[in-house]
Amino acid sequence: MTVLRNVVVLVSFITQLGGCAVWYSMQSDLDSRIDRWVAAQDYTTALDTLEQIRPSHPQYAQLQQKKLHILQLAKNYETTIIQGANTETKQQHWQAAAQLYRDGIEKLPHSEPLAKAYQNFSHEHQKQLELITFQMNLSRAEWLLKTIPLQHQLQQLSLAEQRSNSTIEQAEEQSGALYRDLVHCGRTSMQNAELDLAEKCFTAAAQLNPEGKRFPAVVDISQQLAELEKRRTTSLSVKGEELLANSRQALHKDNLHQAYKYFKKIPARDQQNSAVIEFRKELNIRISNNVKQGIEMGRKLYSQGDIERALAIWNNARELDPDNEQLDNHIERAQHVLNKLKFLKKNEPVIAPPSTKKDNG
């Protein structure tokens, strides 16, 4: 009974401290086992087992060195999985990215970076699914709005004694469900600051249910659209906020071309934002002063005969002010002169050098 009791105590002890990992740490072939786990990229089992190794173990120092090596291998594997999944995601290979994350988490279930990356991936995947659903609903709404009037006309043209209303009733039922889906799209898009999409969804919903007469109104669409317009002037989209910040930073560094490049990419829906309007005024003043200086500098160079440098300065200024007629006139004239000079140079007569031979006459 004493022996049996000791075995039970030992098994209980192993279970409490990590089960298999503790058991493996007691085996004589521990080193080769760890090598096999590492070869199979089963880093968790290897590391959990090494955690149970105590200083009294005869190979403690050697195994601690191996543990550090395996930790680095696990870190490299973790990085490879995340980078690979990010690449697949950018290429819209969602299934391949998900499989990479599943494989990585299976081998490194305790990895916080992997868990966080997979959580972000799942969030982005859900967002894309929702976006596609919203776009499909908009397409369905467009189709129904065209189809229902045609179905009414078809019914009126029918010569049957009993006209079937089933097709129209089915379309009406679809319209009601789609109306609610579009309202959901509008609300969700507003929460996500996707104001353009929100406007499209609310507008389509209003067309399906004009003035709330066909179905019970879920929301006051006109009120939602008014709120959208208000949000346009008080909030920026994520992309707009990022581009505005980049443009400001470039302007602060006197890099007008970079500032102008970023500003042009700010979405149209953000153009009425008060912060964007104020920055546009500042940017326009800086660009106007820069262009004026460029025009004058080019004129001086042109009058000194340095036409190529003048043309380069004017072309550089036109990148900031492409609609400036004064610049266009200068550039056109300089280009015309340069073309004429090149033509004359190409066609100037070749004068033969005087002969060095004596005239025999």
C-alpha cells in the first residue's frame, strides 16, 4: 500500500506541475526529445519541458543554453508567421493568412504577439466582410428600384383574368428587409466614420421607403443625412487625418511639393472639414509666394540667357500651381526658344578647314 500511495502522490505531483512536461523532464533521452520537438517546430513542448529542469539536473547548464536558442527560434517563427500573414492579407488571400495564424498559434499557443495579430486580422476580416455585404445591398437596392416599376407595368399589360400579385409582393417583401439592412449600413458606417458609404446607404434606404410610407420607418433618414453633413465639417476620416498630419509636417519642413502631394490625396468627403479648410488657406498662401518667387527668379535667368535653368524653375513652380496661366506662357516661350536653338545648332553649316596641301597650280 505504501508503494501504491507513493505512485499516486507522484502522479498527482506531475499533474499539478505541468503533466507531460514534468514527465518528459525526467527522461534519460531528454536532449534528443527536445531536438525532435524543435525540428518539428513544436517549441512550446520543448520550452515547457525545459521550464521543469532544476539546477540539480546533470545537464542543467547545457539545457539552459539550448533553451535560449529555442526561445530565439520561437521568436523568429513568430515573426515569420506574422509577416507572412500580413503579406497574404495585403494580397487579399484571407484563407491563406488565417491558416498561417492557426498554424502559428497551434505551435505557440502562449504567444501574445500572435494572439494580438490574429485578433487584428479577425477584426479586419470582419470589417471587409461587412463592407462587401453593404456594397451588395446597395447593388440590390439599385436593382429593386428599377425592377418594381417594371413589374407593375408588366402586371398592367397582362391579359389574364386573374392577375398574380405574387411577384410584386415578393419584391415588396425584399424591399422591406433591404431597407432595414441599408439603415443598419448607414448607422454602422457613421460609427466607423465612413461617411460616404453611410450617405449612400441612407439615400438608398430613403428611395426604397420614400417618406416612410411603404414600411414602418426605422429612423428619420433626413435627420441622419443632416447629421452626416454636420459630421463632415467636424470630423475627419482616418485616412484624411493621417494625410493632413503628413501634409502639415511637410509644410513645417518647408517641403511644399510634399505637402501639396499629401494634401491632394485627402478624400473629397474631408474637404469641408474646418481643419482642412484652414490648412488649405495656409498652404495656398505659401504656394502662391513660392510661385511668385519662382517666376521672378526664372525671369532674371531668362534675361541673362540661362533659359534651361529658367525653364526648370518654372516647371517646378507649375507642379504647385498647374493652372497658372502666367507660368504656362513663360514655359511655352522658353520651350519654343530652346527648340529653335537646338534646331539651329543641328542644322548649322559645317565649314571645312583650310587645306594644308600646297596648290600645284
